[in-house]
Amino acid sequence: MATLTEAPPPLAPTAPEKKPPRRRGRLVPYWLLLPGMLWLVVFFALPMVYQASTSVQTGSLEEGYKVTWHFATYWDALSEYWPQYLRSILYAGSATILCLVLGYPLAYLIAFRAGRWRNLIMILVIAPFFTSFLIRTLAWKTILADGGPVVGALNSLHVLDVTSWLGWTTGDRVLATPLAVVCGLTYNFLPFMILPLYTSLERIDTRLHEAAGDLYAKPVTTFRKVTFPLSMPGVVSGTLLTFIPAAGDYVNADLLGSTDTRMVGNVIQSQFLRILDYPTAAALSFILMAAILVMVTVYIRKSGTEDLV
């Protein structure tokens, strides 16, 4: 009697061999990065290298400048113009705080309460960008003019008396005072604060607010425990976008301030275009950039948003 033998199990289907990716396909991301990298090299890296070499040169405009590695220019610039650096940080910091105080409620309104008026309010926020920065700053000279309605209202409320005691006004006028410079900075850079705040707040799921209410959290507690922590990326981005350009601004201090309110940007502009002391101007620029970089790094790490670095 013949014995039956079991048939061998069927062979598992073999996966098709994957072809190695083409070399051209692997280079596509690098080709896409090439225009941006060229832009950064031509308009950022090369000018930085040139300014770095300028800051260690000595000579004159008539005889020409030569690289002599004269690093004492940095110390001379810092020791002579440190009040302008402190003034720039103070004015920029004050304007940034004012932008945050004014911009956060507006961004919150647009994100959660504007409804069908959201697009209109956003257009009104962006509308100042359609006007020249110089024209907007000059408009504040009219707004804060002596004898105008703004100065009259502040005098009637005795606000100028308080600001005069703090050293921000002269007691009877606003123009050519630190208050005018800070007001100009706040107005010009306010949209840079509102837009990141709105973007961050708009991403918050409203169901989180409902959940906080179901847990008997008061509106203030909900804002402090839910809304504000989740909007911290927008707060950090907005403060950086406001503080960094405000610290280097010179237009507001030039048009709305006086010789006593000069910022470091005014000194750099004067050294480059009037005095023609290029090494000192370059050294001042690098000191300002280094100071801002250190402050921004510390601020980002303290705020707990290291991913933005």
C-alpha cells in the first residue's frame, strides 16, 4: 500500500527588489535650498564678513583704510557710546511691553470674538504697512504737536506731570522726549506683535476653554492656566519681532526725539554717513548685534521655548 506524502508548503512570495533611489532625486532638496542659500551668502554672510574686516581697520578716508586688527576700536566705541546702548534697550523694551499689552487683547478678540468681522480687523491691522515707515513716523509729529488735542488732554489729566517726574517728558510737551520716541516705536511695530499672537491664539482648540469651564474654572483662571501658556510661542515670536528691530531703529529717535534721546542706531547712522568713521560704525553694529543675540538667547531659554532658537 502506497504511503501518501505531504506536499511541501508553498514558497512565500518574495518582495520585489527595491531599486536604489536615483542620485538626481536625492539632490532635489539641495537644489531647492540653493536659491535661499545663495541669497543668504550674497546679502548676509559676505556683508557681515566685510563689516567684520572694516571694524578692525585703521586709517582715514583720504589715506585709505587697512586691516591692522585694531580690536581696541570695540572698547573705544563701547566706552564712549554706552549711554546710547542702554537708551536703545530701554526704549525698545518699553515699546515691546506696550505692544504686548495693547496687542494681546486685540489678537484675542480677533481669534475668539471677532466672528465675521475677523477679516476686516485683520486688514485694519495690516493697513499701516501700505504706508511708508517714514510717513507714519512724521504723522506722529502732527499727533503729538505742542498745543494739539493729545497734549491738551494729557495736560488736563495731569499725565505729563507724572511723566515729567519720571523723566519721560518735559512737563508741557511730548515731542522731543523719550515718551514720543516710545510712542512712535510702539505704533510702528505693533503689527509685528499682533500677527504672531493671533496665529498662536487661533490654533488653540476652543474645547479646552469649555473643558476648563466644566471643571468650574473661572475665566481668569482659564486664561492663566490654559490660554496664555498655549500662546507662549506667539508671545515669544512677537516680542522678538518687536524688540530686535526697535533696538536698532533710528528714524523714530531722529524725527520724534532730540539729542538727549539718541539711540545707538542714530550713532551708527551718523558714523557711517556723516562722520565717515567706518571702523567705529562697524564695531558699534557688531556690539549691538552681539548684545541682542545674547539677550534673545537668554530670553528664549527662560521662557521655555528653546525650539524657537
